[in-house]
Amino acid sequence: MKIEVREQPFEPWTEVAAYERKALKPGACGAAAVFVGTMRDMSGDDRVQAMRLEHYAGMTEKHLARIAEEAMRRWPVNDALILHRVGDLKPGDPIVLVAAWSAHRADAFAACRFLIEDLKSRAPFWKKEQLEAGVRWVEENTPG
């Protein structure tokens, strides 16, 4: 299991491939489910030019580790990976990468969905959007 919150940009597919080579035994997993979230240039009807993503250092990583451990208890998941950006982002930048590996696709899908849904709704991250008209803090995460 790998959990990381970082300011540096990352390339999601390179990260997934590197983690698979390093941490997973070849042939042990029949399925990998991956979710990549990128920054949109729209929020509601407003064009977003940039975003500042902040977190509660230490607490955020503990929360992410806790949900990864829970996913591995609830489903027969071989491994999990969560990477999340913080700091200054531009539209199109990858923000979050969640991956779950399992023997079967249903378990990998279920675990991956659980991880991203919990992360989006409960992990201590805060977004400040830069709009054409100024800045605003995003009050809550919206589903989907």
C-alpha cells in the first residue's frame, strides 16, 4: 500500500506502472481498477483559471491510510495506491490517483470506488478557486 500527498506534479499512468513493477508480484492480480481525477476549467457556471489545494498535513495521510486499510479489509484487495496533489494547480493537471488491485474485477472496482468516494467526501482537503471575478473557497465536495 502506498499513500502520498505531494506538491509536485505526477503522471498517473507512469505512477501506476512503476508501482505495479515495484510492489506487486507478477500474475498475483487479475484486475486493476484506476481512477484519475483532473482539475476542470469550470465549476458550476464559472470558468476556473487556477486552484490552490490545501490539506491538514499528517491528518490527511492518516485518513487516506485508514480508508485504504478499510478497503483491503472489506474486499479481497491485494494492494492499493493513493496519490493526491496539493498546492497550486491549473486546469488539466492530475489531482488524484486511486488504484486497487485484486484477483477479480468486481472487488477492484468496488474498492477503488469506495476509496475515491470517501476521499472526496471526508478527507481534509480545501480548495480555493481562482475565477475571472476573483477567488472563492469551495464549501463542499459535490458528488460525481
